[in-house]
Amino acid sequence: MHKEYPESSCRHRFAVLFPAYKEDAVIVNSVRNFLRQGYPADLYEVIVISDGMHADTVCLLREMGATVMEVCFERSSKAAALNFAMARLDDRYDVVAVMDADNHVDSNFLGKLNDAYSAGVKAMQAHRVAKNRNSDIAYLDGLSEEINNSIFRKGHVNAGLSSALSGSGMAFDFAWFKKNISKVDSVGEDKELELLLLEDCVRIDYLEYVYVRDEKVQKAAVFSQQRQRWLSAQQTGLSRGIRHLSLAFRQCNVDYCNKLVQWMIPPRLILLGATPVGVVMIGLVSFAAVYKWICCYLLFLLALRLAIPSGLFGHEVRHALRQAPQLFVRMLVGMFRLNKKKSDFIHTPHGEDE
């Protein structure tokens, strides 16, 4: 079990980046929340990369004390926003933190990141949790996030591997990030960053005790659109990373090889829906082979149950699971559209926009 890093007497300077594409509905509250940090105010700067937001929102953010960089890209993306900001920041900072426009954190967020950085951690992922559970879709989305946290973050770190990144609530050594972010250009910037870190043998730590509250999608259409973007990013990351697999294998870079194997696995929702169908089809050919697949499926369900925190497993789960069949169909259809959307930026709306 990972323990908290000891409190450090050394204070490092943070650049906190909020890429915000048409996020007028949520960005003001998120920045207001972040500016309540107990960390010394002169040692961190909140920087909003504003893309397509209203002038009133930009003005209010500046009045609150945030630095606002206004951009207008021909093809908007989080990677483009991060590259724009980093190209204009000097080397006064030690750490860069990357947030989403809807994220809320506790007042000790930067202090905990500072402790980890002082202990030698150069890349870290905080614990993202659901900020809202106001619909069945939002509940399932939050549940999925916690399963990922248990398996691909906490589980991996406890096994001596690197944590997966979540896209926000991430922090990196500033010098490394400034040098490498220019290599990132896809819609799956977190996947590209993972590959770059693992190529450099930089371990990604998971700070389970540092929480980031993240808004979960509330509608099935938005859920499937978001997953389509994630699947596209995973496919792109796999196609890029596989080129260096033989080198990683020769170098015994277990972290890198594990990451590519992880990205080869179909999404959980697809496995949950497709496996029973496959079992029925196998049964039509060889009834004896069915037992093996049923056992594997039951073990898969048991693993998912163990990955869900006990506080989240109640009657709400059974209620929310009614949405699973339509989400499965939407994701299955979305998988056949990946090539068309591979390079497109698919925006996930938040707040009033959804």
C-alpha cells in the first residue's frame, strides 16, 4: 500500500495549466476553487488557455488573479493548448500541473504534489473521483473511473509498475515537460505523454490520497462520444508505440511493454457485452468448451467487483446498470467510426453545455 510522502520544507514553483475550449459554464468555478490553495500564492500561477470562450469569462478570470492566454486554433485540441502555453513560459517553474476545466481540488493539492516532487517523483497522477452522480450515466462513468484507478493506477504501482495517466490531475517535472510536450500532437495527449515518459524510463507515481473531483458525463450520447475519443487515442498510442516494442523488449523496459499490452485489450464494456454472445456461439459448436469461457467470464466479473470501492457498490449500481446495454451498442458502433475521427478533436461538454 502506497504511503503519503513526508512533508517537505522545500517549496517549489508550480505552473498550473487549465486548457479550456468553450468552457464558460465551469472554468470560473474551477479556477476560483483552485485559488483557495494553502500553498504560498507567490509560488504558483494558474494559467487558463482560453479557446473560444466569451470575453466576459476571460475578463472575470483575470480579475480573479488567473493568467489567461487567448488562442484561436484552426484545429483545437488539448495538445495544441498545452504546446502554446509551454512555448511562452520561462524556466522559473519547477513543476507543471495539468488540469481539466471542470476539476476541483482540496486546498492541500499543491502541497501534496510538492511533497512528492521533493521526494524525487518526476511524474505523478492524482486520484480522480466523480464530482457528480446525478444520473445513471454519470454513476457508471464514476464507477468506471474507480475501476481504472484500482487496476491501472493503484494496482500497477503496487506491482512496481508505472501508473496510467488520466488526462488531468497530472503533474510533471517542468524541464522534462517543456522539452517533450512539443512531440505531442494527437487528441490523446495523455497516452503520448505516457509513452514518452516510459521511453525515458521515468516512472509515473499514483497519489491515491490526493483527490481531483472530475465532472462525469450525464447523457449516453456524450458518454459514447467521449469513449470514442478515448478509443481513438488508445489506437493511435498503440500504433505509435508498437514501433519501438522490440527495442523496449531488448532493454527489458517492462513498463513500456506492459503499457502496449494494456492498450491491446478491448474496452471493458465491449468485453462485458461481447463475451456472453461469444459463449453462446461457441456453445453451438462445442458445448464442452463453454464451461471454460463461463469460468473466465465469472473471474472477469469478480475482478471488476473487487476493483470497485465498497462505498460505491449499492443499490445505485443495479439501477444504473440498466443503461449498460445501450452504452454497449453505442460503443460497438463507435468502434467502427474510429478511422473517420482519428485526428478530430471531440469536445466533451460540461456544466450547462451538456
